[in-house]
Amino acid sequence: MIKKMLKRNNIILVLFYIQFANINAQHIEIGDNLFAAGFYNKAIENYLLSKENIKEFKIAKVHEANGDYVNALKNLENYIAVDSLNTLVNFMYGKTVLQLKKLKKAIATFEKLTEENENPTYFYYLGLAYEQDLKILEAVKTFQKVIELDNFHLKSNYKIALFEMRAERWEKAMAIIEKILKQQPQNTDFISLKAQCLYGKSDFKNAKKAFEYLIELNFKEQFVYEKIALCLMKLKEYQKSIDVYESLMIQFEEIDNPDFHYNIGLNYGYLKNLKLAEKHFMISKELKTATFEKEYFSIALFNQENGNLTKALTFYKKTIQEQPEYLEAHYQIALITDETSKDLTVKLKTFENLKAKFPDMDNEKLSYIEYRIKAIKKEIHLKG
């Protein structure tokens, strides 16, 4: 009789647990359906009805989808306090602390994950954590490890190509870029890198083609048009460069961009249209809130090249008023003084002051200054 009662109680207990488990599973399933449908708050309400630890992970995913990483982290920590061995949860924890800039925790988490499993994705996020913690060499090595594991891992190849470009190792960067473009010829991220790499190599003709191809692919970012305008200026297609600048100023509502006006001024200067060059240099000056040495220097330089030495001298002096250490402006003043002044003493003093002020100038300038000092002294001696 007692055995029958115990057996009956055990059956009831099992049925209770089955029903309890089913209820918990139902809460999780309903929560999943609501989450998938975009009803985040309702999903959380149903997850909270469950007694299972998995609800913490589920709620964390809802918070993550909602951009609430602080609360996502709280739920992940609740889960890990009960079960610290779930790889999927630990991976999400690592991404969450990385998002919150808790870099030491992120690094520790991803280092542990990579020790347990050489998953390229884990190494990629470890590289991101190193990079954000300014451990650049470690980041580069880690991204390279990802590529060893997955030769065509896009994000890691992008990171390494970008690193090589920043170090101006253009050929190494180009090898990575071309490898990816061979597989994905219309990948705009890598076409953009290629265009910038070609620009960095001063291959402006092919850089322009690459930037124009981006536009064909509907990648119409402002910087693409800016680079095309710069390429055209470098290729001495000055009027076309002006046209692109004027177009992008309207398209992107950059009418008051001082840099664009400055570059338009440069183009007009190269076209020998000093009136329009000066107009845009002065517009650039008026729009800037900092110093104007760049604009003044350009006005001076184009006037000097066109024989307007008095005006050039005026604007070189304005340049120095804005930036007293502007070597090239001082140097050009010395050259103009040497050409126009009849007073040998003034010429000599100008060159001597320049040499004293900039003792570390490049050898070409220094050699010429020393040559002129010696020649002027000799001329003074002969006249004396």
C-alpha cells in the first residue's frame, strides 16, 4: 500500500515538473514570438514570467536590440552568475562590455574565448577590443590571425589594409584590397579603400576612376566628390575641378565651406584668373574662425608668379601676422626683397635674419640663403 502511494506521489511530482517546464517553455516561446514581431516590452514581460535562467539571456537580447546595453549587461551578469560556461552568453557579454567601453573586461572575455576555440569571429572582436584600448600592434596581430583562419574575412582584411595605408605602405594595402575585389568586384568599402590608396600613391588618374566607379555603384558620399575634385586639380583639369566643387557645394549644402572656396581659389589661381582666385580666398577667410595664413599665402604666391610683387609682399606679411613661424612666407619675402630692393644692407639683413630664425630649414633653402649672404657681403665689400 505504501509503495503504491509513493509511486503515485512520484508520478504526480513528475507530472507537476513537466507542467511547470511546459509553462516556462511557453513563456519563453511567447516572448520569442513577441520579440521577433518587434513588441519588445511585451516580450520582456513574458520572459519575466519564466523561472528558467535562460530568461536573463533572452531579456538581454531584447535590450541589445533596443540599444540599451546597460540593462543588457545587467541581465547577462545575472545569467553568468548561475552559468558561467555558456559560450554564446559569454560572447554576447564580451560584445556588450566592448560596446560600453569596458575594454579590460572585453579583452579578458575574448582572450578566454579564443583560448577555448580558435573561432575567427572571437579573434576579430578581440582585435577590436585591443584597437579601442590603443594596443595597436596587438590589434594588428589579432586581425592577421583572423585572416590566417579565414583568408577572406572582410572586416579583418579591411582593418589590415587600412593599417597599411596609414603607414603609407601602399603596395601591401593594395595587395589586400585587390584580393578582396577579385572575389567581390563591387564591394564599395574596398573600392573606396582602393581609391584612397591610389590617391595616397599620387596615382590621381586611376584614383579618380575608382572614385567615379563608386558613384556608378550609387555610393554617393560627400568625400567621394571632394576627392574627385582634388584629383582633377592634381591632374591640372582646373575648370573641371571648379565645376565639381561648385556642384557638391550645392548638392551637400556646403556653400559656406571655407576649404572648398579655398580650393576653388587655387584652381582659379592656376588658371591665371587672379580676380576670381582672390575672391574665393577672401570668402574662405571670411568663413573661417581661426587664422587665415593659408588664404593670404596663396594670394601672395599667385600674385608673385604673375609679377605683382608689391601685392605679393603685402600678403606674405599678412601671412606672417597670422602665423609668425610660416617659413615659406619668410623665405618668399626674402626673395622678393632680394629682387626689388636696391639697398644691399637691407638684403643682407633679411637673409641673415631668416637664417637665424629658421636654422633647421631644409638644405636647399639653407644653401641658397648662405650663397646669397656670401654674394651680398662680397658686393658690399667691393663697393666699400
